[in-house]
Amino acid sequence: MNQPRTPAAVLHGTRAAGKAGARRWLGRLEGVQGELLYGWALDRRDTQARVVLEVLLDGEAIAATVADVARPDLAAQLDGADPCHGFVADLGALDGAARGMLTVRVANTAVVLPGHADHAPPPAAQGGTAGGVYGDGGLRLHGWSRHPYLPQTQTVQAFVGALLVAGARADRFYPHLRGQAAERHGFQLELPVELADGKPHSVRVVDQDGVPLNGSPVTVCCHASGLRALLPPDQPALLTDVIQGYERLLPRGLGLAGYRQWTALCAAPGAPGPARPGPAPSVAIIVSGPGDDQAYAHSAASLAARPGQALRVYAAGPGRALPTFAAALRAALDDGNQVLGCVQAGDALAPQALAWALDGLALPGAQLVYADSECDGRPWFKPAWNPEYALASDYPLDGMLMRADAVRAAGAQAAADPAALAWQVLAGLWRDGAEAIVHVPRVLYQRRRPPDAGQRQARHAAAAAALQRIAPGSTLAPLAPPADAGYAARRVRHPLPAALPAVSLIIPTRDHGDLLQRCIDSIERHTAWPALELIVVDNGSVQPASRRYLRALARRGVTVLARPGPFNYAALNNDAVALARGEIVGLLNNDVEALHDGWLEELLAALLQPGVVAAGAKLLWPNGMVQHGGVVLGLGNLAGHYGNHLADADWGDHGRNQLSQRVSAVTAACMLLRKRDYLAAGGMDAQAFPVAFNDVDLCLKLQRGGGRIVWTPHARLLHAESASRGHDTTPAQRQRLLRESERLRRRWQAALLDDRAYHPSLSLDLRSALFSGLALPPRPRAPRRAGLPAAED
């Protein structure tokens, strides 16, 4: 090892790069906390670029990182550039016994940043807390805080001046530190909505001893209605476009605890846009269910007719003019009403709810609309038409309007209760649901309380009857959600066909024979499929143990394809699919392990339903947290996995971690699809996406014809993500990832901005848990169908 370099030698090395280099590069190594090295770097010739850096130990390169972390606290040093020029380098892989001086050098140059830090094994004496805080200018701050030697959970607090504005315990799973000692010491601070006033606020974040965390203070500067609210009304169109682009690149969020203030500031239902052509249809609302006069009066008051709306209210129940729901339904139809809806006694519609709902019903071919709802102040932001999630949760039932013609066509004129009416009409529209069923993404229905036992039983019976009409032979099994859940929880079981299709499972690999063996052993242990082909694609393994295992697999009848050369995940799968003998192909990573019997049958049962083009499973990290719960488009202006903050047993937002549902994409770490569909879509794009996003691109191509991607939590596998290939840490890997990211944005920008399985009111903040925050501002919330926006190239 080289002799340690002194600080003077480090500075001399910087000067040796010449005066031009010194003028070009700004930055500093600021210090070490735990296993993380902090600092910042800026290229003054190109302030939009992110500087690639090498971490040196006594002059020897040991790691690489990129200065792309937001650091608003360094505004003065950044020469007016954007704040994303901080870096955090992980030293966790460094030998704990290693000693020496840490410095940071601009990659491919001789320029060493000012500053140094000593690296040595931790002393025996106890020290203070360590941690960091990160912010993007919005109202959610993220970070971690832990004591290096003591086990207790730390607390963190946020102050504006002397005023305490937020606090939290650092006891959350923090995916960005997965595998490190601090992974379960993360925190999330929700700042008050009052700070979203468009003015800069300096927020000081400290640990329980009052010591500022690295990255503090954090500058917050945002507006609840978005940056456009700060512009004059006559601003140039170009400026509006720039701001919209900025908000796409740096989406901001607010915690769900601020829902009431957020609604008042930027998301109140208001009135719909342009007027519908022609006269408004006549609407009948049936108010029914257990409730006293006060409950009925509350519902009726919310239904007061508005200008331009023809509305009749029918009260049904014991002691009412219409003693039963069926009688009220007959009266509403006999009176010639064109649109029907139901309200539980005591529930209410938001102002302008009917106007917004009718706006959705005015879309060509629309037969039924449903809206978002809330109960006890908790919103349920719903997806566009999602048949799997509908059967599992009853999500469309509250806030639904349907055409009277659709009621008659479904044979629902004599429905005995609101659930039977809703499910009979849904079943009648099921085949054409992508066009006939419209979602109005606004909270228009307000429940007084969750469904009681009688309502839950009626809804289950109605959904089970609808399922027999939709898919005879399938069954609906109740699950046990949390006691206060405002949603149903069911598992749909579809029978497999009598003639079982052949399945080819494709596993690319390179060395890491131990991972591959665990993968294949788990498949053989938990899979009894009679027509199963295993294809291992060897991308140039050189380790003797790995090569011996591959030869052993070939002797056992496993197909081993030799495909040496640079790693191109898309090309490896394309070659294997072309040679696969199975009607169904399953894409698997070599670091995936099946966890239970029946996993393959569950995926196949989902895939073989009409209209489904791909199915994916729930994937878990080895620590029991969810690695993959479906892909959400638009996260960080790209795409990301749902569920990374959840344990396997958690229910998630309205059951989404435990209920089957349609998603926009699933990961190719475990994906099943028909071979003919894979080939018809052109397979994976090996030129545009050799490593990253090829599965997202494939899923979006598969949906161009209206097909559905389904994720099921009832097939569970372990995924040691990137255990084989590793993470993208070298400068070349990071540049490749940036190229693939930009290609995904160019090709699918419209889809990234409008994930129909997600909601425009929910945050896409990269560091926040999906479904856990509100978008600042909400994205466009026009009525929407389940279709996919077209690609742009």
C-alpha cells in the first residue's frame, strides 16, 4: 500500500492539475459519518452535468460515485446552479480493518477535491448519533439517524427558526440503505402545509441530542398549487412549459396527514371544464340503507339540485315512501331517468360531484363512471378500470353512476340492494370495460363510516354472483384485512384449463453458480408442472464451480445456451424465447427463489384469463421486505417498484400489498407471458435497453392492443436484487443507465405522466413510498379510461 498522503500533498495534487482545472472544478470532501462519505462537486463548464468521482484510500481508488444528491444548503457555492451536486459514497464494502486517508478525485482527471478524512476501525468508546437528511425543496424530508454503538431508536426534529415544525422516530425501513446497519433507522418528516407558500424556508433537522444531521439545514421552497401559482396570469407559454418540465423531473409530495389542507389549497372538486354538448341527462339517486331521519336528511342535503342538473332523489327503506331498494329502483326506471346512482343513508356527495361524474359519462361509449371516495378523512385514490382489484376490494362501488340502459341490458332492474345493482351492471360491462367504464379521479363520495357486516356480506354475495357470470368455475375467497379496513379483501381463484400448456422458464446467468443452484433447487422443490422446460442462458461463465454446475444441469436435461459476450439482458432473453418450446415463457433472474408450492400455478391462472398478456409475482428481499409489488410509472420521471417500504404481511394502501390487481408493468425478474405475445411485441429492445427498463418497455408494448398486466401477491418469491450483476456504480455503468433512462422518457413520456393504475393526486417523489403522499401539485385529473397513452417514437 502507498504511504499515506498528507493534506498538503492532497492540495498539491489539485494544483498539479493546472490553473485551468482548478477554475473548472468546485467541490469538497466534507467528512464521514458511519459508512457514508459526504461532499459535493460541480463542473463550472457544464453546471447541468453530474460529476463522476473516485474515492481514494491513500491514493488508491476504492469506489466510484456521482454528485447528484440535492444540496440546497450549498446555494452560495454552486454558482447559481441547480442544487443536485452533492454526493454520498458508501464505504460499507471497505475492509473494516483498513486504515488510511480518504480523498476524492474527479474521475479521469488528476483533480483531487479539497478535504480529507481518516478511515480507521471504530473505536471502542461510544460516540454520538450519525445520520443524514435529504430534501428536494418539497414538504417531505427523508433520511436516517442511528447511534453507532447503541441499539435504541433515535428521534429527529425539524425546526424553522425556534419553532418545532415536525418530529419523527428513526425506525423506518430505508431502502436506500438496504443491507447496511442503518437500513432500519430511516425517518420521514412531514412538514406543515403552511410552508408551501412559495417562499424559501430554512429547516434545521437535528437528532435527539440537538446535533444537526448531515445535510441540515434543508431549504424548502414550494407552492401547494405548483410553481405556476407564482407566475403572473399572462406569462409566456414557454415559461409554462419549462415549469411543467421541472415539476415532472422533480415531483414533490405531501404526507396524507395534510389531506384536508391540500384539498382546500389545490384539489377541491370545483366545477368541471367545458360544458357537455346537449342537455344534461336526468339523474336518479337512490338513498337507502339503515339510518334515521337525520342520516337521510344529511344525504339529501348533499344532493340538492344544481343549475343545469335534472335530479330526482328516491328514499328507500322501512318507514319510507318506497319500502325497499328494489321498489325505489323500479320507480327510478319507470320515471324515465337516464342515469342512476346510489348513496348510503348518512353518506354525502361533494359539491359539483354530479357535474364531474356526468362529465365522465359524456365520453363516447361511457356506460358507467365511478369516483374516488373518502371515509373518516382518509381518501381512497382509485385506479382507472382495474377488474382484478375490483373483484378483490369492491373499489368502484362508492361514487358510481350508471346509464339506465346499462342497467336494463345487464338484467339488473330487480336488484335487491345497491351492491347487487352495481355488480350486475359491472358484470354486464366486463368484456367492454376498457371503453365503457370511466374513472373520475376526484374525491366525490364521502362515507360516514366503513361498510358494516351486513353491507360486507351483501357485497361479497353480489361479487361472487358476478364472478360466476364473468368466469364460470372461478371462486371468491374472503381474506382477513385489518379491523378498521374500509375495503373488501378477497382472493379470486381461477381454475386451470384441462389441457395444461407447456411452460419454458428462462434464466440468464454468468458465474455465481451458488445463486443459480439455489434458484433451480427452489423451482424443482416447489414446482410440479408436468410440461416444464428449464433454459439457462450462460453469458460467459468462467468460474470453475459455475462451469461444473452448468455441465451437470445439461446432463440432467436442462437446456444450457452458451451466449458469451458483453452483458445484454434483453438479447439473452430474446435468444432463449426464440428457442423455447413452451407456449408460455417465464422470465426469471438467477437470484430469485420460489418460496412455496403453487407459485407457478397462481401466475398461470392469472395469465390465462381473457385479456391478460403478462403476470408478475410479489418479490421479497431476503430481509422480508417487499422488493416488487408491481411497477408504477412516473416515479422520479421514470418508473419504480411499489412496496419497498412494506413488509410481506403489511396490507398497504387499501390492501394493495395483499390483493391481485392490474399494474402498468411487472419486473422481468419474474414474469410470465405467452411466447406469441412476446414475439408479436418484438421482444425486448436489445439496442435501446440492453440492461435497464427493458421489462417496462416490453410491458408497455404488450398493452398497445389493450391487454392487461396483472400482479398477484399469492405467488411469492425471494429476490436478492442485483446479487449477480451488482449495482451500477462505475462511470460507464452510470452513463449507460442515463442513456436508457432518457430513451424510456422519449419513447413513453405520455404513459410516464399518466399511469392508469396509479392516481394523479398521489406523489411520484422518488424517495417517498408510493401511495403514501399527495402530489404537489396534482397532475391533470380529467376523466380517464384504462387505455395506455401511445408511445412517442
